[in-house]
Amino acid sequence: MKSGWEVVIGLEIHCQLATRSKIFSGASTAYGADANVQACLVDLGYPGVLPVLNEEVVRMACKFGLAVNASISPRSVFARKNYFYPDLPKGYQISQYELPIVAGGELVIRLDDGSDKRIGITRAHLEEDAGKSVHEGFGQFSGIDLNRAGTPLLEIVSEPDMRSAAEAVAYMRKIHSIVRYLEISDGNMQEGSFRCDANVSVRPAGQQKLGTRTELKNLNSFRFVEKAINFEIARQIELLEDGGKVTQETRLYDSLRDETRPMRSKEEANDYRYFPDPDLLPVEIAADYIEHVRQTLPELPDAKKLRFTDQYGIRPDDAEILIVSRALADYFEMLAGETAATAQIAANWAIGELSAALNRDGLDIEQSRIPPAQLAGLLDRLTDQTISGKIAKEVFEAMWAGEGSADSIIDAKGLRQISDSSAIEAIVAKVIAAHPEQVAEYQSGKDKLIGFFVGQVMKESRGKANPEQVNEILRQKLQES
Amino acid sequence: MADETHTLHSLTLAAMARGLSGGDFTATELTRHLLARVETIGKDLNAFISVTADAALASAAKADKARASGKAGKLNGLPIVHKDLFCTRGVLTTCGSRMLENFVSPYDAAVVERLQDAGAIMLGKTNMDEFAMGSSNETSYFGAVKNPWDTSLSPGGSSGGSAAAVAARIVPAASGTDTGGSIRQPAALTGTVGIKPTYGRVSRYGMVAFASSLDQAGVITRSAEDAAMLLSVMAGFDPRDSTSVNHPVPDYVAGLAAPVKGLKIGIVRQHFDAGLDPQCATAVREALAALEAQGAVLTEVDLPNLDLSVPTYYVVAPAECSSNLSRFDGVRFGYRAEDPKDLMDLYCRSRGEGFGAEVKRRIMTGTYVLSAGYYDAYYLQAQKVRQLISEDFRNAFATVDVIAGPTAPTPAFAIGAKTDDPITMYLNDIYTIGANLAGLPGISIPCGFAGKLPVGLQLVGAHFAEQKLLACAHQYQQLTDWHEQGPEAFA
Amino acid sequence: MSKTACIIAAANCARHPAGHAHPEFLVSLTKDQVQHIATLARLSLAKQEFDDVVAKLSRIVDFVDQLQSAPTSNVLPMAHPLDQAQRLRPDQVTEKNERETLQANAGAVQDGFYLVPKVIE
């Protein structure tokens, strides 16, 4: 970013709540059904039907509020946001406006320089999602699918506390991690379960007054959030430096062209005419209900990170990576609990080999081909020096390919490490005898050649010789000869 | 039997029930007889939008079978017609609008379902002001309904078809809805009984919404006893309506015996100001005197904000209606404009051509009072005044059991007389609107005549005081025969 | 004249023959305002209808304007007639696919989609 400018970013994250049925109807929320087969009378806004609130969305919103240290409103109110659009069947969206269910929270993000930053959460409110329009395949028409209409959303509104696209992404990742910890959302961004609008403005550094902002709509991946915001920052700065003005408007990010452009359909000035929905009564939440929900909260990412460094003594940076996903953290804990290896080794393997293999095959941690108990078996053999680190990686690949447990693979392939000193001494003697020139050079002070000899011995032993013993015996024999 | 069945239509619902259970006639005979009146008198008065003769006869045959096998429901074989605002599965549900001219509901409203489950037989759907917006039945796309007492006059509205059908002895009972007086005012203008229960007492599920915080379903009958019979079945909790109240339903019929003696009746002075037709005033005063003679205690109560109820209503109701009617956009159901050139055109023409003038005016009024810059001055202010009006009623009911007065300021007026200025039409509801704003139950019963036209006495009670209203009305009807008088032309 | 008297006077006017001119008749909405409201509400109005709406809407707005004089500084707005809290529904799927029945009322459908003139983003 150009110097002399300060960027101000606020995010509105739309998080689909993982309920079975919709927020105001008994229709299924399952993804991927044929058009309109999950749109019931209420979702379609049929004349005479009425909304009834799903208890689960209230519980989920409370969980989120508690997780970000927000207050849960004892009384919140659903309002109607009135506008006409084909994906909005009733001509209004039921949302919370003046009295949201969650108000005033915060969370901490880790910046690139390793420091922490607090980001304020203004509010989180419940609302219903709209359907979707399909523009291809219907000639001069658009097709409307209302399966998604009425799906519960929690809209999480941040304070304008972020100062770069990277901070915005870190904040969004943190929210993503929290909602998945709470199991209130699957966070699936491809399916649109987790998306955000970004409000972006720039101002000369040191200026108090905020610049004119634009709203970037429907960003549905972390990468797009970063790219769209960076494009928008550059666009606004260039505009202002050329003496122009930023227009307050809604813009769409075009990922193919990597640019933002104004949304045509939103050009008309909207007047949403919010008013309390007369079909729904105020949602009242008692203090003991909130306490009850608090009891059900799982350990959250920040607390887990602290515990991992305290309890397991692993590096804070590794803990940070492990806690991003609750499932990965759970895997690590099971692994660390089962194996005789140190927790740090368990962490290294979870973050390293295991994550790489999952990534390579496009799998979630829950779908790992190696359960934690089996991986523990491998790390045990590493720790008791049955195999070396290098062989361990080979065994890991074999386990990943479904060839069996660590022990059976080690036995079947004869990969047991050679720790018998007489056997190693024999190989060492053979290597020394075969390389008289290098021996002479080593003895004349070229210490670095030790690596060459180790390599030769490992090669001769087909990787099975215990590297520590090899090192020790080599140094000793090279001195002697 | 044939000799006896030709006067079946003159029976009340309770008398029909006795006749059916005593085997004097069958549900099939009764249904056939009434359907003939629906087809003739109903057409003449333009009281019906749909007639469901085949389904009615099939249901009647079932009802007779049920009775024979000892499985008769509470209302087994009894006839009912529904205001065309209640959704009826497989049957047109038009709301008196071109917008829903061809709309066949895929489901039944709660009211329809409950009455049907009790064995009642639906004969048809009645005409009404478009989307219940009107006080004269003239805003119906299907034309005005005629008042059986004088066919040049309006029966009132919006439940005008229901009131005319009951007054003309086509059927003994009809459902209605009341948002600002739409059951009570037409009942008064046609000499019938109309009850609007407490808000939340009867489920709104399947009742096409006009103003959600004011709408309530009720019935129009010829006697308080018949109203009690039906309300006992219609009332009750419905989990599909968030505003439905989970409160036990008393046996309203059993409660009718409660004496008037000692009942504290509040009289509102403003009700008898210059706005009230003098002949109506006389009839209402005489009715109050009759109740007093039976031991009721009359006291004056003050409703200081009463005069603000009409303007309050004409902010709140249009605001809610402007939003409620947004769903009619030509896409999923209802009238769709031909060959729209773009989305805006589809919306504007479908709605512009599908809705009538009064509905459009109310949508626009509501849009205006909710719009940026006007919300606080109109909508929010109206909600506050609504609070004041409700407090007035709360204070009054701390000292009295019911408030009694006229239902409407005048008897029935000529079709076309009030269509020029919306405000003169709106002021028809001046005595009835308060109960809707405060969510209170109200009943209108015949109490005399102004010339040859019937006059209504309105009783309003505290929340869930339906039983008191019905008992008071029933006791009054034991003393008087106003409710037994019908238009001679349709005897 | 008190507010009550005003209303009653108007009610009396109501019994005069149609077409009676009201002395208090004011046109307080402009044509532009009315057009803006009609657009917000997505209502097309024919020309003669439009003039009628301007007049009648003005009349209605003037009428409800009397609310302004009510003293409401410490009054809570009332959204519902009964003081109750929202009831909650268990999170259960109770609805089946009824697309065919529900789309029978639609003016234009194709492959299960509702059709509208093409929407341009």
C-alpha cells in the first residue's frame, strides 16, 4: 500500500447456522437439492402463512455472543426490511434491526509481526437468507430457486477496526474458527455458508474523519477478501490522488478480472422501511438460559492455544496452527496422548506430514486415512529408535496408502533400524576402506566431510542404520585409522 | 320431511343442531335446502364469490353417516360459509381481488380446519372488500354486496358478504375477519350478531393478512348462542401462529347462563356526541336501559384518546398492509402482467393491474408513513398513541366489566354514498377501531331500528372476556327479539 | 373546535351527497412525492388514477397528521396488542417436497424454477 494513507475496514460476515430446519419454517436446510423442492409455504411467502422462530437459532446466537464476550440482549426484536427482489419472496426480509440478539463483543487476532490486536464486534443479529437467481439457461428470463430462502443466518458486524486486507482476513479466519468450534456453522465457503461484505475506505494518515466507503458484496473466500480489498484500496487511493472522489456505493468483486465494479441492481437508492415484524413477538432470553448455554460452550481457540503451550510445552507458533481447526486440535491431543513420543514431535507430525497428506488429497482431518492411534504407533517406533526419521516418513506414506499399521509395515519391509554397534562398525569399516582419499582429507582438518561418510554409511545400510550411532562410530573410527 | 324442510333456513344454528340430532332432518336435506338459497338469494345479493355445492353435499353425506354411527362431531352437519380471505384447500381464495382471481389455496386456514374437523359443512366463500380494506364491500373486484334490508344499500364491510348471507337467512353462520370493525360494523348494518375475539384467541394461520397486529377472525350469526357454539370450536392455541395465545378455551355455551345482574357496564360519553345518528342513539340508549333494568350497573367511563383511534389506525394498518401485500409480485402466485419488458415492469404492472384503487391507496399510505424521514412522525407516533389508547381501555376495565355503546355511527348507507372521500368512509369505524388497536374482544348485536334499518349495540371487554360479552348479549336476547327479525323479502 | 368535534363534523359531512367539497381539504403531497412512493411500492398507476391518488393520499396524510399533537414524550411504542414473548419451535424438518402443488399457482415456471424477466447484476 502507498504510504501516507490509512485504510479503514469493517466486515459484515454472514454465517449460515447449522440447523436442520429453516429459521421460520420446517423446511430442510440441506444443500444441493433440486430447485424449489425445499421451499415450503412459509419460505415462498404464500398468502396467510406465518413465521415461527426455530429455538436452535436462538441457542446458536447465544453461544456465539458468549464466545466473543458480547452481551446477550434480554429482549430482541425481529423487523422487516422491505424491498422488492426476485430472490426475496415476501418482498421483505425478516432481520433484526434496532434490537439485535448479540451486542458489543470483541476478539483478538494475531498480526504478521507476531503482535496481537483487538477487533471490536458491534453486533450480531439473526436473519433469514434469500433465495438465488440463475441467469443462464432461461432465455430472456432468470430462474429463481428459493431453497435457500429462510435459511438462518447470523450476521456478525465488526467495528471499523481493521487497517489492512491481511487484518481483515485474520479477523474473518478467527470468526470462522470460532463458529466451527461452537459447531453453529459448517463454515463451508464454497456452498456460501460463510461469506462477507467488506466496507472499505481510505483517509490521509493522521486524519480523524473517515473517508467515503464502498461496500464490497458477497466475498466468499479468504483469498477473494484479500484480493478484493487490496484492489479497492488501490483504486480509492488512485482516485483520490488524481483529485477525484470516492462514491459511496455497493461493488461486486469479479474474481476472473481481479477487480471490483459497481453493482447495477443496487444503484437505485433504497429505502428499506424497517419496522417491527407484527407476525413475530419480542424474543426474550432469561439469565438462567444464558448460564445454561454458557455451560455448554466448548474450549475456544485462544484458551486452547494457551493450554497447548502450557500443558504440552509445544512452540506457541505450532499451537496457533493446531488450534485453527477444532478437529485438528483434537487429533493432536489424541495423538499426543497415545504416543510415547514428545508432544512437540506429535505436533510436528500433525502440522507437517499429516497436514501435507490431507492437503494433497483434498481431505478434511476427519477423513484422515491414518487415525491418531495408528500414527501414535509410528511415532512410538521413532521414539524407541526402531526406525529413523527418514524411514518413518516412508512408513507414513505406506500407512497412508493403506498398507497396514506401522509395525506391520516395518516388519514386512524390513525397515527396522540397525542399532547393533558391531553391525554398524562393520559397515563403517567398509566405507572407510573404500574412501582413503576422503579419509586423508578429513584427518587433515576438513571436518565437513563427516556428512559425506554418514551419507555413505546410510546408503550402504539402506537407511536403516541408527544415524546417531553412525555419527558416533564414524568419528571414532576416522580418528583411529 | 319435505314439507318441513322448506323453512329450515329460518332456524338458528343451535336449532339446526337440535333438529339434526333429533332426526327431524338430515344434513343432506339441510345442505340441499340452503344451497338452493345460496344459488338464488346469494346471487341476487352478490354475497358469494364461490359456491362449493358438490363438496358440501359430499360432506353432508359423510356427516349423516357419522351421525348414524354415533361419531358426530360438535358441529356435525351444520352449515358454514367462509369469508373469501380464509384459505381453503383446492378452492378459490380470492380476497375479493383481481390479484387472486385464480388463486387456489394449497392448504386450509386454521379456522377452516377446526370447523371442518368438528363436522361443519362449507357451502361457499363470501364476497368482501378487497383484502378486507373497506367498510362498505364496494372495493371488491367482484362487485358490491347488497344489503338484504334494502338492496340499494351497502351491508357494510369488509365482511359484507358474510353479514348479508346471514341476514338474508341464506346460512345461519359465516366466518369473518375484523381489523378495524370488519365483523362488527357489517353485523350492525345487517341486524346480525358479529363477534371479534381477543387478538390471539383465534389462529390467524391461513387468514390472508391485511394488518397482522390488528387482524382477528370471528363469526357472524343470528344469535349470541350460535356465536358461542362456533367460537368454542374456532378458538384455541395454534403453534403455527406466533401470536396465538396458549390459554384454555372456556365452554362459551355453558357460560351463556351468567346473569346480567351486577354486571358493571361502562358508557363512553363521546360515543353519544353529535357524530352519532339520533335514531341509532335512541336504540342504543334503550338497550342500555333494558340491561340496567335487569340489574346491570351503568357507569360513565372516559376514553380520553378515543378521537385519535381512527388516525392511529390509518397509520398502523396501512403500514402493515404495505409490507404484507409485497408478496403479491406476479412471480409465485397471483396476477401476473402480460409480456413484462423487464423486472420493474413485471412488478409495477402486476401490482398496478392486480390491485384495486383502495388497496393501492393503503399500500401507498403505508409506504409513505414508513419511509425515511416520516417514520418517527407517523408510524412511531401512531404506535405511541396506540399505547395511550390501550392504557385508556386498561384503566376503564379496572372499574367496569364491559363497555357498551353504538357499533356504527349510522345505519346502512347507500352504495356509492361514501366512495368519494376516503376519510368519511374511514370514520365509519370510529367506535370499533379502538378494540382492534388494544386487541380487545368486541361483539355487535341487533338492538332496534332506525326507521327500517337495524342498529347495532357494541359490547367491548377486557382481554379474553369473550364469555362476559356473549353472556351479556345472550341475556339481552332473552329479553328482546331484535335478533329474530329479518328482512321480510328473504324470510 | 376540539378534535372529537372535528371528527364528528367530518362524519356528518359523510352523510352529505357525494362530491361535497370539504373546506379542510388540503393537497399536501406533491406529484413527485406520490410518484416516488408508487415506485417504492412497485405500483403502476394510470394517468387519471394518478391524479386521484395524489388528491386522496394528501387527504389521508392530512387526516393522520393530527397525531402530531398527541403528547407522547414518555410513551413506549406499542407493536403488539398482547404483552407476550416469542414462542420457539423445535428444530425439526416437518415439510416435504410439494413443489408441483405449490408451483401450480405460478405464472411462469421452467425446470422447477420460477421465471422473471432477466435480472442484470
